[in-house]
Amino acid sequence: MSMAVASLRFLARRRHHLRLTGVPGARAAFLSDAAEDLPRAGPTPPPPGRKVLESFREEFEIGGRLIAFETGKVARFANGSVVISMEDTNVLATVAAAKSSDPVRDFLPLTVDYQEKQFAQGVIPTTYMRREGAPKERELLCGRIIDRPIRPLFPRGFYHDVQITVNVLSSDGKQDPDVMAANASSAALMLSDVPWNGPIGVIRVGRIDGNFVLNPTVDELGLSDLNLVYACSRDKTLMIDVQAREITERDLQAGMKLAHSEAVKCIDPQIRLAKRAGKEKKEYKLSMISDESYEKIRTLSEAPIEEVFTDKTYGKFERGEALQNITESVKAKLEEECDEESLKFLPKAVDTVRKQVIRNRIIKEGLRVDGRQLDEVRPLFCESSTYPILHGSALFSRGDTQVLCTVTLGAPGDAQRLDSIVGPPTKRFMLHYSFPPFSINEVAKRGGLNRREVGHGTLAEKALLAVLPPEDDFPYTVRINSEVMASDGSTSMASVCGGSMALMDAGIPVREHVAGVSVGLVSESDPATGDISNYRILTDILGLEDHLGDMDFKIAGTRRGITAIQLDIKPAGIPLDIVCESLEPARKARNQILDRMDQEISSARAINDGSGPRLATLSFSSDSLRKLLFHRKKIEKDTGARVSVSDGTVTIVAKTQPIMDKALEKVEFLVGREIEVGRTYKGIVSSIKEYGAFVEFNGGQQGLLHISELSHEPVSKVSDIVSVGQVLSLTCIGQDVRGNIKLSLKATLPHRHKKELASQDTAPLANQDLVGWAAVENMASKDSDIEQSNSKDEDSTTEETPAFSSPAVIIRSAADCDAQDVADAPTKKQSKAASSKAAKSSPRVYKAAKERQEAKPASPKKASSTSTAKKNKKVKADDSGSNGLDAIPEQDISNTLKCSTSTNFRSGSMKLGDVVTVKVYQIRAYGLVLELSDGVRGMHKFVENGRKDFEVGEEVLAKCSSFNAKGVPVFSLLD
């Protein structure tokens, strides 16, 4: 009944629709109702001339960040192509494989090319050609991050060329594209027809304030004490790369377990994408040896190989030579039998037999190649300061592996510039690892950047970076060169040990030593399931154990924790539990190595010991920086120092302290510094005036050296002390009211007091190499203190020492003075009169304000002037008649002169014409210094054709012929 009703209703609707076809608009209604009953059609075809790209997309979320795989839009001709995106960062990965392989090849020629072009961050390259050049270090390292986890998953015998190309299409600078590139490469391999036992998941884990962070940003990594890159399949670990700040083994295990649980989230989206858009896997020809050929080769070579590995006396090269002889003998037998199939796979088959022999001995008997225990470290040799002339050097040997590490210190401007699209722009710590062919006794050409060398050097660099002092405390740029002298396993970890000792030898204040060791694994697997059934962990593996084993687990750190890890494996994954178990034997071996390193050197040496460089950091204004940039090449050429300018700061690096002093002097002279009162500068006398000299110093600035600041002693002529072009060390003592700079020469000279001079032994001037008159110190007699404390009658005959003050002059520039001289244009007579007047009024000695206050008398009453002072005021000094005697130092006016042989006669009463008996105190080139009985000295100048053969201490009769401008008596000798 219900079926009949439904049929009638359908027919009624049908008739109603047919009736509406004649009514306007009925066609549209009919089509609309029909659309409800008919099945939905496919997508609307595009208009003519327009192409639609079919794409497939899979999205998933890790750590709160949305990640998407997309294929079909770009690189459609590639065997497999995927674009992975996270926020505004997009990375393209493509796969291509050769159709055929070399029949004699016995390895997988996998190439991973990772490229970061500057357009990804909206920048034009700064190179001359304005385009990217050879691969940079970071690109090589990212390529290794991709290569290491995917290589073990290719099937055995697949030896076709495979190339994976990864390009960063856009970057927001927040996410490091390396982990994204590894996931995209895995997805691209899944979409291709290349046989591969994937997929894999790769993730980065950080730790900030004790909390783990999944896929941290670049800024978050700067705050993190852990940078863990973890790659895995669904149940096994494939690759680990760690940089940490001394993280403990327990915390690292927690981080790896978290990373594994999160990384597998990348696997299912790849599988779904491959089902929707992937290609069917193609049957490639595998290069596999037949079981019959392998058994024949094994029968011929197994027994001799066991004999070689049983003999512990074999060294690395002796063992290799013996194995090569075995291979040659097997080859000769196969050639006799004309077995071409076996000959083609002979090297690979012998290597497989050798591998099985060693693995069986280790697993079943616990015997290693060199006879060591499984957890035993090879004998160690440590030496620091191997080459003392270098900034730092060390030699480290573990067994036959030997590495020489050197340290070179440089200025901050020597830091390496990085052109990567993420991370810091420069790097101040570099470790460059070099593996020359002679280290394994081979002949090979040296090329450019080698992926292996870059990878090993970066691992050692990350291990040592954790203990370096902060840049604010140690601004040097540091470069370590690790030169492998001999290689028999784990040279990268030897570089860590040698580099740590070299850093301390260079005086770099590292907290403690860092050591590294490599741990290996030998295992047996179930042929049916592939699960590991038995295994042995080896500590400090040899090169042969690395080659024939399953794992190379490099672990470096201090006693506090781990600083760097690199895990490489050969099978298709290792359980995480075995990886975690390997951390404990590595820790014990690391502590053993650290103990030996501490015995050689346990703390940093002084940085300025030996040939350590000197570093000075200066700050300049913008104008001074422009001058410095102009003169930098000249400074470096003249001094040998290196000058670098960065962010307004100038850094000078010199090999020795004399070179540093010379460079600083040159910088201050050519460029100048901010003028500081009390600071000493070097300058050149540019012009001389009657009242002083103008000096050019501090990068072209002018200052006045007044005549009163030339010497502690009185000076009558400026040209007697300085000359144009002479280089002087001067002290800035201030500025005048016009802002002109006042300089002092006497402030840089030692001021010798009377008591010091009285205590010194005198020596004839004939033994001294002097030209002209030298200064005579105003030296008091031994009894001067007693005489000053005599009765009031004697005090009334002494004169108070006047307080000298700075002359009241206005300092002008050299240009102003020259202009004034031209304007005045004095006549010859006026010039003579002016010079005579200048000679009569000698300038007073400059003293600072504090010295002037100390010079004031303590008593408020003024001491009465003696008759001698009154007479001295009337005496006019004749400079022309003194014949250069103004070079004799100024005498203290308070001193008295002895005018007669009587001890009761005061020298203050000496007059012109007085005759006295004096002693020869010193003999100089142009005259004598004579001493009166009370210790006060006068002077006598030799006359032409006069007597000059005097002896020190000889008494002569002299007549006071004149006084100089400062009251010093000038004597003429009587026959």
C-alpha cells in the first residue's frame, strides 16, 4: 500500500513538472527540481584558455602550530615534490632518480642539496654578481640533517643515483627551515616511485626554564638550554643532533622520549598524501650477490680473516695490508675458475665476511679488535703549549688517533659573517676541522668545503660553545683549527678534547674542560621481524668498529652534563631504549678523559702571557670615526696592528704590547680623542711665539704651550726648549676663557725636591753627554733647616717665598697670533725694544690653584722684606750679557747667599763687586756651577782664551759681576 502511494506521488510530481514547461520561467523551475533528484555532477570545467592545477593537501598540528603538506601545484615534473608550510615559511622538496645504475657500484650515491636563497627573506645578495654562490656551511649542515635519517631506509642493493633538492621558498624568520625540509624530503620520497622504507618524522625540541618546547622559534631557541633535533620511524630512532648547555643524561632522555611521541605525528599525514597523490613504486634493479657466489667467497676468506683479527699485534695499517692480501689471494683463485659473477662482487663480499667475523667475536665472545674490554678507553696523551709562539695550542691523542688544535684570537670585527635567512648575522667562535689525506696514509686532492669536515667541525664547535665566557666579558673573536694528524676513529671527539685544552692554553676563561667520546653498537637481528635480539655497546670505538658496526654515537660534555650529541646509524633504526642505555658508559668514559686533561692543564693561563694578543676597545664620535676610517690603512701599515670598526666602536688588536702602544698613540694623534684635563697627549710643535709655542695634537687640534709651562725652572726663550716640528708629550691642564686648550710640558716632567737633590751624590758633568747648559737644581745645604730655626734676628734677615701664580694672559690660536704679527709689522728698533722689555720681565712659573693655596704663608702677618730683596728688585737682568745663563734653574728667593769667607756673613747682603771664595760644584760644557759656603750656588761662564782646567771641589776666588733675572749671582773668576 505504501509503495503504491509513493509511486502515485512521484507520477503526480512528474506531470506537474512537465506542465510547467510552457509557462515563462518553468524551464528554470524544472531544472532546479531535477537537480535535486539527479546525482551531483563534477566540478565546473574551466573557461577556455584557463588551466586548473590539481593539488592535494594534508594538515596536522604539533606543539600548537599548524603544519601542511601540499603537492601538485609546483614542480610537477619531478619524481616527487612536496611543499611544507608552517605559518609564513614554505619549503619545497623534490626527488629525482636515475633510471639505471653502475653495475660495479657497491654504495648508494644519494645527494642532498639544500638551498637558502636570499629572495626567501626579500633581500638581494651582497655579492659582486648579486647572486648566490657556492653552498654555505649552514646549507651543507642542513643537507646532512636531511641525509642522515633517510639514507638507512633505502633497500640493500639499490645503487641508483638519487638526488633530493630542497629550496626555501619563503621565510618569516621565526622558524628554522631545516626540520621542515627533512619532513618535506620524506614526503617527497613517499610520493615518488623510488623504493624507500619510509616515512620518517623529524622534530625540534627546546627547553626554557625547565619546560620542553616543541618546534621552538628562533627567538625561543636563544633562551633555551637545549636544541634537540630528533628523527625517527614509527618505533625506532634514526638520527639525533643535540646542542645543549650541560644538560644531564636524565633530562636528555626525557626530552628524547617526548620528541619521539611527537615526531610520529608527521608520519600519518605523509601516508595519507601518498595514497591520494603518490606514484606506484617502480621495480628498480638491485645489485645483489647470489647466495652461491657469497658462500664461495666466504669459504675462501673466512678462516684467514679470523686469524688476522685474532692477532693483537697488528696495527691499523698492518691489519689492512693483511686483509688486502687475503682479498688478492681469493681473487686469484676466482680468476683461475673464471668466475666472473663472483669477481664482480668480490670486494663487497669480502667486506661482508670481515664484518660478520668481527661482529660474531664481539657479540659471542666479547672480544674487540685491539683486545680491549667493551667499556675500556684507549691510552691517552695530552700536551698543552705545544707551540708556545701561538696564542694557544694543544696536542691530544687517544690510541692512534691524534689531533693538533690551535687557537687564534682576533678582534670582534674578525667574526664570521653569516648570510643565512635565520639566526644571528655573525659568529664570533669558530672551529675549523681539517682531515688531510696523510692522516690515513692516502693520496688525494684537497678541494673546497667538505661535508664531512664541516659536520665534524660544527659538532666540536657546539660542544665547546657551552663553556665559553659571555661576549661582554670576553670580546675576542676565537678561531680553533683542528688538524687531524692521524685517524683511527672518533677524530671529532678528539677535536673537542684538544680544543678545550687549547682554549685554556690561550688564556680564555672557560669554566671547565669539555671532553668527548664515541660509543658504538654491534647487534644481531631477527631475519623475519628485523627486531634486535642481541647487542653489545662499545666505548671509544676504532675506525674499523665504526665501519663494521651499527652505530656511531658521539657524546661530548663536561662533568655537569652533555653539551653536544650526534647519532648516526646504519640499520633501519635503533630502539630508543638502547640509545638511552648508551649514555651511561659514555659518561664514565668522558669523566676518565677529563681527569687526564685536568692533569695537563686545569685552568686558563693569563691571556697576556707569551704571545697572547692585546685588545683595546675605543669609542669615538661620528666625525672621529670618519677620520679613523680615512687613516685606518695607514695606521695598520705603520704599526702592524689590526683596526676594526663596528657599531661606533673601534677595536685594536696587536700581537705585543709595544705594537698596541704604538697603535694607540697613532690613533690618538691622527684621529684624536675627547679632550680630558690631566690626560697626556703627543703633539708636534707647529709654531713658536715669544710667549709660548702652539702645538698640533689629538687629530689636528691646536693648543698653547705657554712659556711658563715649559719647565719647572725659569725659561727666558721658548726656542731654547722646543723647536718647530719637535714631538712632545704634553698634559692638558685646562682651557682659557675663550675655550682654547692649555698644555703643559713641565707637568710631564719629574719635579725634584730640594731634600731629594741634597741626598744625591754629585758627579762631574764631564762624564755626561750634554750640549749647552743643563738645569741646575736649587739645592739647599745640610744645615739649611737648622739655620731657618735660628733666632728672631736671623728670621728678620730672610725673605718670604712668594706665591707664584699663572700669568694673566689670554691664549690665542696660532692663526690669530700670525695675523697680529703681520698687522703690527714693528720696525727693527721697536723689535729690539720689545725683546729687551721681554727679557726684563720674565714670565712667572705656573702653579695650580691648590699649589698656590699651599704656597701662601700660614701667618697673617707679612714678613718684612730684607735689604737684599729691595736691592734685587732694583737690579735689572741683562739677558744678552748672561750668555745663555738663563738655562740655570730658578733659585728660591728665600735662600740666602754667602758673600764672604766669614761664617757670620749672610749671602743676602751680597752686592755687585763683592769678592768671595767659592768651590767648583760642577763642570759643564760652557761653564761652572759654583757653590758658596752656605750651599747656595752661582754660575760662571767660560770666556774665550780663559782657564777651563778646573776640578770639582777646587776653591777659587770669584767676583760677583751680575745677577740674572731671578737673582742668581753670576761670577767672574779672579787670577
